Amino acid sequence: MPSPAPTVEERIIHSQPSWVIASDQVELAVTKLGGHMAPVTFFRAGERPVQPYYISPWQDENVSVPVPVLAPLRGDFFCLPFGGNTKSFRGETHPPHGEACGGSWSLEGCVTRGKVVTLELGFETRARPGHIRRELSLVAGHNVVYSRTLVEGFAGPAPFSHHAILSVPERERALLCSCSPFWRGLTYPMDFGSPAAGEYQSLAPGATFRDLAKVQSIFRGRPPEDCTAFPTRPGFCDLVQTFERPAKRDASRPSWVTVVNTEEGWLWFAFKDPRQMPGRIFWMENRGRYNAPWNGRNACLGIEDGCMYFDLGLVESCGTNPVSRLGVKTCAEFGGETPVDIRYVQGVARVPRNFGRVRDLVFGKRSVVFHSANGRRVKVPVAHEFLSFEEL
């Protein structure tokens, strides 16, 4: 039985009214506008707490922004339908990344069950009628956020995604990124940056890659670019996507991505079910946009796990595209009798400063061991079984 509802604290954090909950290890804030999750403080009671998520630099400047999602822009948020949505779809018009990430959420509850505290939020969509319910759970002893999103109604096809954004240190190549094997990687299918609009890209459009460390440059004669270390390529912004086609024998193994902060001695990780979310976008921003509100100062790393064809939106993701032609899903179907249940796991682990980049993961019972390329191992408690609909 659930315990009496814990108190949900309300704070204004970088200009955004937010709900705040906490466990012994983690304090988590979510904006009322857009449901953006940040700041999140891991190891909050220790001497060196970790706040890995990005908060956009214009938050306290009282400036107007061109699209709703940019108003609270920070941390991780849920996008439905994911993408720019510049074209109408079956008579529907959706804002970039959907109404939910720029609209007002409601607090539906906060409950404690044993060692688990869960914040429950709700959002009513209007462009396509439906209800989005988000449950963000913290487990005592775990430096992890367990996210469950239930979509009711919203009948029809749509791309969706989580949209985690990490802050980036000043020192070049201080973050080292690794991910589980993928089937195919593609750079943005057209120009990602428009110099006329004050945006600049460094990667060739429409290129295929098998290794994130070897991605074709837009500059003739330049060797492939390394998209596994950040920040790099100052003055540019780029976006690439990897796609997974999981074999049946690997269906129970989560897809993973890690980012090691070599300056501060920790790694951030995220797990997903690749059958439900075969796409992963890497948005690499290093002061490459000079239009407002970016103004040449924005540096962050977006890791966006979902089911989509780049960030183009409903028409491109739900229609035939070069990836869907090859049998990989780029949109999901919503609106059945049972709500669509989308689960995602994010967390932080302490690592030695000479840990290096992650080479592989071993999933044990309610635990994960991170193996580094330097031969080191770090084991952390994490209930990855949550992705397979097990109780926390």
C-alpha cells in the first residue's frame, strides 16, 4: 500500500516555477511549463554532488523566444510529436516537439511505496486530443531517475522522444561518449545550419557512418570528425542519428548510452528498449548559432532517444523515408484501448578520474557494471528491469 503522500516542494528555479521531490540520493526538479526535468542533483548528500543537465543561458534574462519549447529549455523532457512539425499532418498543426514541452502541466499526485517516491504529472493535448501522464520515480540508494510516460488517446501515428540535454565543460574533449552497437548512423539529410540565419554546421549532410568517431566532415579534404568527445568543433552545431534494428535474441538487452565527465569523475547513463525506441539523436551544440536567443554562447550535448526520423516531425517520420523503407520504425501508433507505456532510465555513477570511456555494460539483477576501455569496472544499483515493466 502507498504511504501518505510526501510533500512536493514548489520553487522558482532559473525563472521557472517548478515541482521538487527528493530521495536520500537524488533531488529532482520539473518545470510546470513544459515538464522539463532539471536541475537534478545526484549524490546530493555527498561532498561532491553532480548536476549533469543543461539549463539554457537565457533563462533569467526575461527575453521572448520564438517557439514555446525554448522558454523553459533545460534537462530532459518528453516530445510528442517529436520534431519541427513545420508541415500540417492530416489537418493537424503541432508546435516544434509538440504541445507538452511548451505548455502547462498539472500535478496529479506524489506517492511513496516502500523505498520509491513517484511524482505524477499530467498534460492534456489539444491539437490531437489525448492525455499524457508522466511518472518520475526515485528509489532509495539509487542515483537514478526512472521515467514512465503513459499516452492515452492521441489516436494515430506520431514520432516521440525523450530529449535529454547535458551541460558541457569548457575544456575540449572533457566528455567521452559511448553507446551500444547500432545498425546504421546518418548525418542530417539536408543542411542543418543556415549561415544566412547565423547557424553553422561541420558535418556533411546525408552521409552514412558506422562509427561515431568517424563521421564525414563538410569540409573537403578534412579527415572524419570524432563525435564521441565534447566539446569539439567550436563555432558549429550538428545533429546526427543512429538507428537500431534489434535481433530477437537481443530483445531483452537494453540499449545504452554513456557520457563520462573526465574532469569531475562521473558518468551519466541512459537505458531504453530499442524495440520501442530504435532511434537516438546526438545534438552537438558548441556555440554554432548566432541568432537569438542562442547568440553564439550556447554549448550543450543533446541525447534524444525515441522513435523518429531526425527532428523533422510528423510528415517525414510517419511517411515513407530512407530509414522506414529498410524496415526500421520511425513513428509509433497511439490511440488503442491500452495506453502506450514508454519507459526510460537515466542516472549517474561515480568513476575514477582515469576511468576513460565506457567500452561495454554487463546487466545483472538490479545492477549494472560499467567496463571502461582502460580495463576498469564500476558497479552501481539500477533497476534496469523497469524497462521490461517490472515493479521498482
